Amino acid sequence: RWQVLKARYMGRDRGVEKRRPLLAAQELYEAALRRSGLRMGGVVGPVVRKARRAAGVPLVESTARLELEDPKGVLREFNQSDLADRECFAGAMDLIETDLDGMRARANAWAVGDVEALRALPWKNHYATCQEAVTGSGLARRLGMDELPRRARQAWLANVEAALAEHPSSFTMMPMHQLFGDDGVLAELAARGYELEAP
């Protein structure tokens, strides 16, 4: 499967095969997106940043930091550790083989603001598997990396609540897959008593 997909989307690039499977899977995934006329970012962000600067709107970053005493040692250990690469690798290939049309449909629905279509179109969070491959490892747990997604979400929610309390109008950007669903941030905001109006 890898050889067929790599030949189709990456050509003769042999360097990618020296990488960890989950990193190689990410490169293949991004190459498949590019060849299909899709991309992972760089569409909305630059426009919003330019408008924000022009209007003098302050920017508040929602971040969760992890300080490492020995980054080189951690990288060495990461390269030698037994991560759940196979699940991430297989998931990326499944996605490329079966979901490129679905990705286009979701991208088009997003581009025209068709929220109902976005909710209705099937979608599997491939990134959750790859994230778990990294954050679920013994090394990641020892370093506290497994807590980063939760900490980042809590930082975002705290910033949202502070902005809504301080300003009559605020704006935030976040990936669609983090908004929807029973565990999405919109559901969490509703549970905190906020009134939500869909576009």
C-alpha cells in the first residue's frame, strides 16, 4: 500500500522512508492533499492576521507549554521509543485511499459556510490516532505531554471567557473538528451556559 501511494503522490522521494512511520505518514498525507488540490492551512489565517493588524485588534494566544531540561536527550529517546506508529501509519493510508473525495466535499461545504453539510458528512479523526501514538507513550506521559491537549483546550476556554467578559465583540479561530460533536468546544460552551447561534 505504501509503495503504491508513495509512487502516486510523492514520486521517487526516498528520504521519507528513513523517517518514523508516523512522520512518513504525515508527509504522504500532505503530499496527497496537495496533489488533490487541497491543503492543510494558509487560507484563512493570513487574511485574518492582516485584518487584525490593520484594525489594531489585540491578539491573545491560547498555548500550553512544556519545558524540557534536555531536549536533545528527549529527541534521542523519542527516536528509539516504541510508539504506536503502525496505527497512525495505517490510518493515514486508509484516509488517502478512501476519503479524498470526502475531504473535497467537506472543504467545499466549509468554503460556503454549509454547517449542516459539515455536520452530516462522515469524518474520522485520523489525527487523534497519531496524537495518541505520541502522547500515549511512556516517554510522553513521563514528560507530561499527554496533558498538553487538555491544557491547551482549557487555556482556550479561559481566554474565550475572559474575552467575552471584557469586550462587547470577540473573534476566535479553531479547526472545525474541535468545534462539533458531543465533546467539542461548542458543546462545552453551551454546558457553561452560553447561548450559541449557528451561522
